[in-house]
Amino acid sequence: MSFSLHAATVPSYLQILRGTANWLDKAESFGAESGRSESEMMDARLAPDMFPFNRQVRATAMHSQGAIEGCFKGQFSPDLSPPPDSFAGLKERLGEAIGYLEQLDPAEFETLIGKPMRFVFGSADVPWAADQFLLSFSMPNFYFHTTTAYAIMRAMGCEVGKMDYLAGMRTAK
């Protein structure tokens, strides 16, 4: 049995995006119960030189939906617009990414294999094959930003656990 690019990426993106959307509910409740403002939570960071929580969450959508859209267009550039400033906005953005990924045609997705595309950011203009961009750049960034957002909430005292992060594992039936 062959393993497709779609199978190697999209189900994992969906698993973690759905899990993130669910633990955002826990984080929002934690904020309300602990008296932390939504603004404080959106701005929380693990270190001063790291992106804040809301940008970390937004990056999960960017490195899934945005990366795939960039592969189809032939160019990906990071989203530099202001990130959502509320849990509702973050959940909406994740919902957009989930909806986009759910409607992808697996056969059309396979046309990305070997397709030339570019990563353009500032003075950087890096050529890639779309499949290698997704597997060696976008997916690692996706997991990095999702894990960092999760770690920020854990560091604030929110009771999210590994099963919240892993949500919806695809086990044998």
C-alpha cells in the first residue's frame, strides 16, 4: 500500500487543530476562573523574545491551511497581520483552517508532489518542492507553534494535559 502526501499531512493537521480548538475552551474557562484577563492570556509568552500566545495559535493555522494554500499558489509568505485578540477569534481562525483542510480533495493534493514553490519573507526567497516544504518546514513549524501555545497555557497554570493536545488519535478500529 502506498502512502500519500495527503495521508502524511492533513489528518495530523486536523487532529491537532481540533485538539487545540478544544483546549482553547479549557484555557478560556481557566482565565475566567483565575481572574486573568483575556488580554493577559493573549499576550502571554514563554520567553520575552518569543511570540505571544495568540500569535502561536494563529501560526498553527498558518502552517497548515496557509502553507497548503501557498503550495497550490506556488508561493508561501508568513501572515504578518495582527493575530486574533480573543479566544473567540482564535477559535474562529482554527475553524477556518479545519474547514479548509476538510474540503481538500486528496487526489488534487497529490499534485503538489514535486511542484515548485517558493518561501518568500523579507529578503529571503527560498525555492522548494511543495511536498518537501510541507514535510520539512511547515509541519515542524506547525508542531512547534502548537506545542508552544500549549506550553504557555500550562505555564500559566491551566490544566490541559497530553490527551488534550493529542485529541482524536486515529487508533485501530
